[in-house]
Amino acid sequence: MVYRTRTYIAADWDGDNNLVSTLQEWNDSEYWSLSFPDAHELMQARDTSKACSIKRSLHARLDASKTFVLIVGEQTASLRKGSCQYCPSYTGWCHRGYSASTKSFIEYECEYAVKNGLRIVVLYNMSKPDRSLCPEAVRWEGDHLSAWRYDIGDHRYHWDYQAIKNAIMR
């Protein structure tokens, strides 16, 4: 029996690092009451690893997760990193003996979350959700919300901590 206790964060770690870092900061802080067991603490995959090795690591972290948090930014749906076609071991088939896949890391993570019944939270790193930027697999799954709120008092956007906390910790 698999016990799923972790929260898994998927994102364009380059383009949406501001929100990823903020979630990690809130999770690690004694000040903020957002507290979840982070699946990424289980094992690390290096960017220099082959896509198939990284996907095995993602699989292990996803297997331990009950909640899947996808951060959607401007480039999320169009990311291709993780597709075998960019691996030097791939020339129409995998020379390392693995099955070839044209799925990006994000596509792989999203499809896994849906297929395995993880609770899905989609946080848009923008002022309002735009499902056209969301990967197809989770476009109509789970809870979708903006990570930002507009404060009429100071006329600026701020992280919507309470909405994010409510969505993740539900």
C-alpha cells in the first residue's frame, strides 16, 4: 500500500521561480502557517541527468504525493524540456534501452497527476487564471486560481497568501 502524504510542485522553474521560491519560503518559515511535506525533499534530479533518469525521479516523488500543485506562467504549456527528442541517446529510438517519449517534464507530471487521482491545484502566476496557458491534461481538472490579488488600498498586486494556503492545505 502506498501512503501519499506529500505535496508536489510542478512549474517552469526558470520562468516562474518567483512563485516557486515564495511557496518554499512560506513552507519553511515559522512565521507563515503554510506547512506541507514537500515531495522534492525526497530525492533530487540534476539538470545534467538524462530525461529518462529525471522522469524516474519525478515518478518516485509523485508516487509519494497526494496533492499536485502546478504553477502556470506565460510559457508553461509550451515547455519542451524533458522530451526524448532533445536527448543525445535518442535517434528515433532510445540507445539506452528505454521507451522513448516526446512528453515534456510538465506534460509527464500533469498526466501522472490526473491518471493517479492526485488532488490538483493550479496556481496562475498572473492576475487572473488563463486556462489557455495551462497544459491540456489539467486544463479542466482541479482547482484553478490566481496567485495574485489586487489591493485597492495601495493599488498594487500582492501574493494571495490566504487563497493559496486554502487551496493547498484543503
